[in-house]
Amino acid sequence: MSHMADAYDYRHVEHKWQSQWEHERLYRPRDGDAKPKYYTMEMLPYPSGDLHIGHAKNYTLGDAVARMMRMLGYNVLHPMGWDAFGLPAENAAIARGVDPAAWTAENILNMRRQIRLMGTGYDWSREIATCEPEYYRWNQWLFLRLREHGLAYKREAPVNWCPVDATVLANEQVIDGRCWRCSSLVERRSLSQWFLRITAYADRLLEDLERLDGWPERTRTMQRNWIGRSEGARVRFEVEGLDESIDVFTTRLDTLYGATFLAVAPEHPIVRALSMLVTGEHTAQIQAFAESLQSKSELERTSMMEKRGVFTGAYAINPLSRGRIPIWVTNYVLAEYGSGAVMGVPAHDERDYDFAKRYRLPIEQVIVAEEGGTEAPLRASYVEDGRLIASGDFTGMSSADARAAMAACLAAAGAGEASIGYKLRDWLISRQRYWGTPIPIVYCARCGEVAVPDEQLPVLLPPRNAYEEFLKTPCPRCGEPARRESDTMDTFFESSWYYLRYLDPHNDAAPWALEVARRWMNVDQYIGGAEHAVLHLLYSRFFYKFFHDRGWIAGGDEPFQRLFHQGLVLCDGEKMSKSRGNVVGIDETADRHGIDAMRLFLLYVTPPEETSNWTDEGISGRVRLLNRMWRACDRHLGGSAGSVGSLEERQAPLVDNAEEKALLRAVHAAAKSAVDETLSRRFHYNTTIAKFDELVNLMTAIATKSPQSAALRYAVETLPILIAPFAPHIAEELWERLGQTGSVHLERYLVPDERLLITEEITLVVQVNGKVRARILADARVSEEEAVALALRDPNVRAYLDGKDLRKHIYVPGKLLNLVAA
RNA sequence: GGGGAAGUGGCGGAAUGGCAGACGCAGCCGCCUCAAAAGCGGCCGAGGCAACUCAUGUGGGUUCGACUCCCACCUUCCCCA
């Protein structure tokens, strides 16, 4: 008879089982499986070099969910990969002269080791790395399909330029006017760039948010705001003395008669046309003004600078009032937002009001409040809806009526129409960087812009020192010398469809087969940080809708059925960073506390969506729990090989004393918590692990007093199953020591037995007028009449009822009785 | 400025209309030990000798009963401008 060592040797046990699991490949889903499919994944990491505890929280949660679902009888797909293109590799290459590919490969090697060290059950046979030609080949292929459908195009436009990263950025990557990666203030530059026409899907991206009820409301709101749909009208202003017009978009068409100037962005094409019309002095002033703004960022222009402008010397005609209003070039109108021109209505718009005050432009009120409205001079803009005044035929109408009537009138005159505006702009994907997917386009002097034919894909990323050679290529159409596109793709392109590549990672005829997409999509549960709320998660939805429209996928057109954002991890209340020296590493944690303890701690310390705080004292509590589990099981292990039996035989024993009943109840309460938290997708495993604490406390007490207890034996035999998804190593070790031969991770989870969960005796809480006056031990099935009788026998209750009439009572069966008296 | 989320012991948190503070951390006491660590057992919101009273950011409201629902305010965080 072998006997286990006194102390739980986590280092030995964790290493033993990790090697074993890798060898046995437990976690591959079976394609022909009749069980319902469950596709769960976490956002794939950038291979920065080391896994930190924030990753660990994300993957521990994902792993617990995947293991629970597998044990609940689902055919679980749980893959992992690498978001492997991107700037850090290139910056490391520049700083230290290493090859970005080699640097990335080395990091992947280390981080894959660390993810395995965490005891995670991924299906590694599906692993992808987006920097490999086998992957980015399909990036290029998808890009060409987008281009064929008019969804990828090149144009010259003012774009966000990050001076530090030396590349352009998409709008979503500019946070408060700064680069999302390095926080430098972005500049405006006019460059010819590739865009994806995400705006073509704006309405669907917006409308379908309504159906995404498995997403956090917060994230849906953010996407809604980002898309920024607004109903309004387009109005055409003729330019006096020129055969040109200026379109403006407005949500306040009802204020049209109050327009006293027209404000255009310096980049607006009309500005050049006007030079034929106005004096050289005006032209020079406009040019000087435009130049002063050229490199200024959007943030600087819209909120950091004073509103400034110069009069162009030209006038526009209000299409309804036929009034003549001056055209100004201003810094607060952006060329890329709306049409690059707005009608200035100082009486009813704050920014126009400020501008008009500064340049002494007229302020003409055309809207008054519905009730108590006066025509007294405005001291600030009145921006609410109201009733129209001084608006020709429209005078007296409400704002809403006027908007409709004016839109109809404009449409009849061919001078505008009702129109929808969006804040969302097309996705700029060109990056002036080396370490990314080459855009598969060739520029030929004769044929122009030519797509690289599919059969020539992938366009391989050349070694850095062969770049100039790489750019020279014959035109795929005419064979004459031509030049390749030198820009690479935004890395968000890769991550917009990788969840499909996991399904068919070795397919070399297509990015994925329709058949596997039909079998596995969509992703049942996606877990990742909230920082991608409008980046990755919006781009992915756009791609997936495109795939849907092509018939490349089956089912719905949303990729992620349910989304969960895990919270951050702080260390001793502070954000972890290398400069603070408080980065908690995986290797160190595995060695000092053990992986199971780390996993339990990360799940236990807070609900998963909250920010957690890592402390050494905190994790010591989970180390203690594991040691207590080990000791509580001690006597029952080793010598009892084969006695556990099959699932059917593993029935809870009949016991008659209260302590043992409480133990059986604790076993099933823990199972119930684990199952409920999983199926409700609340994932508050902190409460589940608290149930494990309670269970082990009871086991410990009984193990001392009555080690031969049948209930204790049952708890010992069941514990490994209960904890398997959360602390997979100790679970497997205990399981083996119970004499089991298979893996505990292939077992079915314990089905909570309601009969064991109910208690026979309850504490009936008796209230008088809502305040607790007695706690009475009673049979759980106590009737209402019996409960009242019991309560009225209690001296304290009688004292509080003394001299009062019992008016009524409220009875909550098995819980509470409230006596209402006056 | 607009929108959203949150606020509970010394700390993390539990309770989603029914015993506020489960469970853990820290702390205190005891057992064990030559001693310590570990372990095991107990105590642990405030006031009070006690019966009790007060207590879930603040103030109102709904209800037999509110941490939970509603209104207003304060604070913090997030998003948008």
C-alpha cells in the first residue's frame, strides 16, 4: 500500500500532468461527434515575448469555460494562435538588428510554453501565426475579393500620421487625437492610401447590434456611437458667379433661414475653384491659413485651438431664402467629416455662435421655444427644437415639421434632399511598415493599378535587405517592368477573420471550407479585453457580413454570438509595468505558488469582469485551499484502487446524521454553482470557488472526527470532478490516486441533485413589522398556519405584539414570516 | 456638456425584493511545539452590561419588507463631444 507524501508537491504534479496531456492530445474536438458543438475562444495574443498575469486571467477564464462545457457534454473547440505581425517586432529589429521573423518566432516559442505551463487545454493542432505565408496568403486573397466587390480602393486623402511610428493610422486607432500604440499626437497628411469601404455596411453594422444580446450593452453602445448615424439633409448652396456648388450636411435643416455664413474646410475642393473668382489678396490669405493648419491634428483643430477663419471673398446663395451669405474657410470644419462644409447658423449652434461673435457675423434667430418663447436678443445659441420664425413660408411650423417640409421643397428644386450621415469613415488599411502583409497590387505605367493574380499568391514578404529588388516586378498583365505596392496591411486585417482559419488551418485551396464554417460558426463565446470594443470587434463584424454576402459562411452574419470582457489585473493596486518593476510573471508564479493556485486565485479574487488586484497574501489563501484538499483526501487515496466505480455506481450514499448530510449538500451546492455560473454565462466562478472552500472545510472537520464516513468517501471521490475545470492538475492527480485510469477531464461533470440540496430543517425568520424578532428552527415543509402558530408561541414575538392588533402576515415558505401589527 | 457603469467591514468580495457581510485576506485568542513555522479550533461592522439600537455613498419615494426597484444629489471609472 503506497502512501502519499504529507505535503502537496505542486511542482512535481503540475509538471507530470502537463507532459502527459500533451502526449495524449485530450483536447481535440471530434468532427463526427453527435454532441452539440461549442466554439469558445479568447482574443489571440500579440507575441510580445512574455505572458503576463493579464493574459493569465483571460486564458484561465477561457480554459475554465471550455473545460466546463466539455464536461457538460459539448463537443468543444478551443483554439489558440498568434497575432504575429506588428510594430514591436520591427522596432526590435531596428533597435537591435535582429530579424523580425526570428524575433517573433522566438517569442511565440516562449509564450506557447508559458500558455501550456498554465495547464490550458487548447487544441494546438489548429494553431495559427498570422505572419506565416500560409496565413497571410489568404489576407491577400481576401483583399483582392474585397477589391473586386468595390470594397477596397485607393485614394488620396488627408490621413492620420503618427510621427513616431512613421505610419498612417485608421480613425479607430486614434484615441483623443493620439496614436493608440505610442500616444504621440497624430498629424494630418495628404497621402494616397488603401481604404476598405466599411461605410457600405454602416446600416447593417448598426441595426444588427440590436440582435447581439449576448454582448455587453456598454460595447454595443460604443459601436453605436462610433457608427454615429444621424438623420438630416444634404443642402446644395450655389456659389455666386461660379458654376459650382457646395454641399453641406445638416441635422438641423429647420434652421436654414438662420444661416449667415458658409464654413468650409481648407482642404475642400471648392477652395481652389474660388481662386478664379476672388482677388489675389484673398487667395494669398486663404493659402497662408491652409498652410498653417496643414499638419495640425484633428484634435488640435476641433478642440484645442480657437475657432479661426478667413473670408474667401466669395458668396453662396441660400437655396430657400435666396439670401447671399459669405463663404469662410475655417479651422473647425474637417474635410473628412460630412461633406467638408457646414452652414453657419450662429443663433442655433454653439460653435457657429462662437465663430460669428469673433468675426462679427450676423446672428439671425429663426427658432423660438414652443412655450414662452421670446424674440429677445440671444445671449447664447438656442440649440433646442422649437417653432420657426422669420423663415418665409415655413414660419410657424415646428422644427420637426419644418425639416420634412424643407427637405421636400429642396428636393423639388433639385437643391438637396433628406439624407443620412455617419460618423463612421472608411477603414484606412495602408501601413508604411515592413512587418506586415504585402498588399498584392502592382503599379504599371501602361496598365495602371493591377491586382496580383490569385495563382501568384502569396506575395512573399522579402528579407529586409532585399526590399528594393522585391519592389521591381513585371506587370502581371502586360509583362512590362512595373512596381509593387510597398505598403503593408493594418494588422487588424488579419485578426478580422482568424476565427475562421482556426476551423480549417491547413486548407491550401481556400481560407476555409464552407462545410467547416457551417459546422462550427458562429463563435459561441468570445472572451477578451474591452479595449477592442470598436476596433477588432467592429472590423470583424464587417468582414463577416462580407463573407456572408459572398456565401462563404452559413447561418447568420454575426461572428460572435456572445462576448465577455474580462477586467484588468493590477499588482498591489498599481498597473503592472516594467518601469515600476511590478510585473508578475508566469514562470515565477508557477514556481512560487503553483499554477492551480494561480488559476484559482485569478478566478476567485473578483468577478471576472472586474479589475483584480494581485497580492502574494491573496494567492496564499488558494495555496492553502489546495493543501487542505490534499490532506482531506489523504486517507482515502492510494490503497483504494478500483473501488470508485463507474458514474452509475458513484451514487451519493444514504446518511442520517446532520453533519454528513451537510457534506453531501456542500458537494452538490458546489456542482450547482459551477454549472449555473457556466450556463448562465455569468462566469462568477469566485462564488463557485467559495463553495469549494466550504466543502473542504466540512471535509476537513469530518476527516478528523469520523474518517470512515461514507459521505466523506463520496466527497473525496467527487472532488476531482468538481475542481477539474479550475485546478486541472491536482484534480488529475487525485483522480489517479483514487485508482481511476482515464483522465478526469474526459469525465462528465457532476449533475447537481436537487434532493440533496434541500434541507429538512430550516431557520424560520420571524419579523414583526419588518424587523427580525425571532429565529425558529422548523421543519422545511412547515405550513403557513403552523408557522404563525410557532411564531405566536415565541416570547419575544409576543412581547412585540403586545397591545397591538395582528393585521396580516406575509409568509415566504421555508424562509420567513412577517407579522404586521398596529 | 451628453451617455453608461459602479459605490457594502481594515481589504477583496457575497447576497438581485425576504436573516446584510457567505468565502477568503489581514488581525486577535487558544491547541500543538523546547521554540517558531505549518497545521487545527475559535473570535472578528459600530455602540451598549444587556434587551436592543445603528449600519450597504447622501437625501427622498414605492413596499408588509429595499444593498437590491424608482427619483434627485455626491464621488469614482469608462465612452462620446
